[in-house]
Amino acid sequence: MPIRDVAAGRAARHALRLSARARIHDGRSVLLKIIASLYERWRHLAHELAKFGIVGAINTVVDFGLANLLYLGFGWPSLGAKTGSVAVAATSSFFMNRHWTFRHRARTGLRREYTLFFLLNGVGLLIANACILVVERGFGKTGVVWFNVAQVAGLALGMVFRFATYKRFVFVSHERAAARSLQPAGSRAAR
């Protein structure tokens, strides 16, 4: 009898180990399924954000480089230098975003998209210039370092605004474009 008890004990311990491994495996499997499901659900947004970030990084270099060249190299006033650099960087950004970041979205016309893009960038420019004014006139700080600190603050605030508004108004989803095209022409103008 003792031989059977030893064998039964081993079998029971083995069954417990297998059961524990199965629970761990099931837990990992569930976690991986949740992560995969979340990624699948938000994949398009993650890809858009990544592309938007790359385009933004490239055009930030253009914006800051040109603003500093105009401000330091050519002696332009700070707000004029920033306005000029934003106009150049925004044009570059429009075409990069239109043809890469949001290329899968509906096309609603180059003139409409470009106009809205520049209006929204005008608001972004106001945000950037407000940061420059706060630093220069509010805090009384001038010079290269403070000019660039103000630019970084304007960039951070403007980036959130731009991403949200580009997606909603400029580079619209196919569903929004279809709904927009079904509206009578008079009601679209009122929006």
C-alpha cells in the first residue's frame, strides 16, 4: 500500500504543478490578448501620432532654425522672425501631413484643406507669439535663450491644438467627408 500512496502523491503533486503552470499561462495569455486588442483598437491613432511627431520634429527644426536666422542673423524683430518661420514651416508641414501622416483620410479639396490648415496654424502662431510676448514683456527677458524658451513653450501648447484640429477639421475621416458631402451647400457654409 505505501507504494501506491507514494505514486499517488507524485501524481497529485505533478497535477498541481501542471495546474499552476496552466493558470500562469492563461493569465499571460489573457494579458497578451488584452494588449493586442488595445493595440488593434488604437493602432491607427498610434501610427498617426508617430507620423505627426516625425513631421513635427522636422518642421520644428525648420521653424526654429529659420526663426533664429531671421532674428539673430538678419536682425528681424522677434515676432516678425517667428511669423516668417511659421509660414515656411507650416507650408512644409501641410504637404508632409497631407501626403504621409493623414494620407488614408478623405480628400476634401486642396484649397479647402490648405485654407483651414493655415487658419489653424494662424491660431498656433498666435499661441507661439503670445508665449514670446509673455517672456519678453511679461517677464522682461530678452535674448537668444529666452527667445528659444518662449518658442519651446509655444511649440508645446500649439502642438496639442494642431493635432486635435487637423484631425477634426482639415484631414477628415471618410465618414465625416461623406456626411459633409450629403449636406446642402447652404448648411455647410453656416458651419
